[in-house]
Amino acid sequence: MKQIERLRDWFLSEDKAYSRQAVYMLLVVILALLFYLFADFGAAGYDHNDPSVMFFVICMVLVAVFLVILFISHLIIFTVHKKRKKRQNTIMNGIPGGEGFAKIEPIKKGQSPDAKYYIEAAGGCKLLLRMTDIKEFERKQGEYNMLKRAHKLGVLVPEPVAFGLCGEGKHVYSLVGWIEGEDAETAMARMDEEEQYHFGHKAGQLFRGMHVLPAPEGVEPWAARFRRKVQTRIDLYVKHELFSEKGNRIVKYLRKNQDFLDGRPQTHWHGDMNVGNHIITPEGEIGAIDFNHWNLDHGDPWWEFVIAPWGKEPPAHYFTGMIDGYFDDRPPCAFFEALAYYYACDALSALCYTFLGSGPHTPEEGRRHLRNVLRWFDDMNNVVPSWYLKK
């Protein structure tokens, strides 16, 4: 894979232009020599029916064809690359320092619809650039402002650098610092249980650090917002006749246990704190990336703990560490009551939206998540999930 990347860089990098020209000149000389030998064969009167002569001629022709194909393919690749780069430059027009970016690499990982790029600016400064359509301006501005607030609090998040319009006013961009490290989801595969708990504990403290900022004044109450969310999912469940004993149990639980919502506060939050957005730095710290909110930038802070992947088991030691770290090792009963209710809503979401084909998950993953949630919470008879490891 690395060899392919090096070959690609050699084909496309502007600072390799002279070495490419030298190689192409060498190829032209080899090609000319092959044609000379081919012509010389005919002039010397060699018998073309001689198998050894035919074999040599065929080899020369194949080499010549290969060299021609190599040259033409590079012309095509280089032309496409130049057009793409020209379009990229047009889109990036308006970004401070954009003309001096030494390296621009697309980032494919993640489910966000944003275009994301790893940037190396002049002097070796590493940045993350996100771009999206201008219609997302207000939402993206809210994300950027939340990032600025979190950074001022000393929370380990990407440092805000610039925000505004680019691409002749058709796109909105945010430019932030790059956090070196590895996402916790990947790193966890190499951790033992003690390490998982340790970094989960740090992640819980990170959550708490972001939740100290209260939501803006005058926002819609959380109870009204979340009751509407729950009712939307119940309506989908009924409309599409997704009835089952397990589904009915979840719906009954959601209808019966919603009173606690009236007392829940709202704070600023990250919005998508799945484990893939936790970054473990080389120094052993935990940071948060991808402030890409699917909804508003505020709500009940405890809702952020509903991050178990649909259809999969959560890493118990890491998730336990998050809860303990957030509450200084003393999680209250009220938290688990809220967690059970929010996971019940999440289970119904998984069932309904995978059935409708929304998002990357399959209907089987949605049904499996529903079964998992009921198992974790003992058919909603126990508000403490089975994956929480009590001391």
C-alpha cells in the first residue's frame, strides 16, 4: 500500500516534475532504440519466421506498447489531477492562507457529509479543514462557536483558527488545529481492560468539562423537545406496523417513564460523542474531535452517553470508565434512570429508521440493537445496564 502511495505521489507531486521528465526522456530513448533494433532486424535480412527472432520482436513490441500506455495513462491522470486541483483552488478561494497550503489530503473516514481535508500549511502547521454547502451556515457557525467556548475552557479540542465563506460564497468552511493521536475505537483493540477503563475515565472527565456551559437563554425546554422526538418514533412504529413483543415493551416504557424529563437541564454539548470521536494523544490524554452536530448544540448533557453502536456490544470497561469519570466515581440513581429511558428511545430509533433505510445501518442491525437494549436493561426492569461494571 505504501509503495502505491509513493508511486501516486511521484505521478502527481509538482516537486517531482524534474525526475518525471528525466524518466520520460529515458523512456523515449528506450523506445527509439527498440524501433531502431526492429528496423535493423529487417535491414539485416533476418528470417521473421525464425521463432527466436519472432520472440524477440514480440518482446520489443510489448515493451513499446507498455511504455506508450504508461505515458498516456500518466497524461490522463495528471490532467484529471490538475483539473481537480483547479476546482479545489476555486472552492478554497477565500480561506486565509489557502494559497500557501503545502499539502491537502482528503479525509474519507466518518459519516459526516462535510468535505474534510488534512492540511499542512507553510512552516509545517497541521490543520483540519471542513467545507459544506452555504445552506448549512448557521449550523456550522454554531458548531464553530461551541468549539471556541470549549477551547477557552481548556478542554482538549481542536484549536479554532478561522471560519467563513469560500468558493465564491457558495461554501462555508471551518479551519481548526489538528490533534495528533489515534481514535479510541481503533486504539482499544490493543488495550487491556485496565487501560480501557483508564482512558474511559479520562473521556468522562472530558465530557464533564464540555458540559459546564449552560444552554443559551430562551431555548425550548428539553422536555418538550425530547417528548416530540419520542412521539415521532412511536408514530413511525405504528404507521409502518412494526409491532412486536419487544417493540411494544419499549413503547410502553417510553410512555410510562417520561416525567423525569421535566426536570432536566440543558447545557452546550458536543452532539456526537461516539468513541470514534475520542482521540488518544501520544501523551496519553483524551481529546474530542468532529463537532458535527446533527441537531442543536445544546441539550440534556446525559443524552451524550447514548453512544453504543447500533447492533453491537459496547466496550464495558471503557463505558464504565466514562460514567465513573464523569461523576467522580459516584454516579447517581437519577443518571441511570435517564440513561435507561434514553437508550429505550435510541432502540426505537434504530428499529424505525433502519426499516426506512435511513443512514448506513441495516434493518437487522436495528432489530439487534433493540434486542441488545432490552437485554442490557433486563427487559427495562433494571435501569443499570448490564455492561456497567459495579465496583
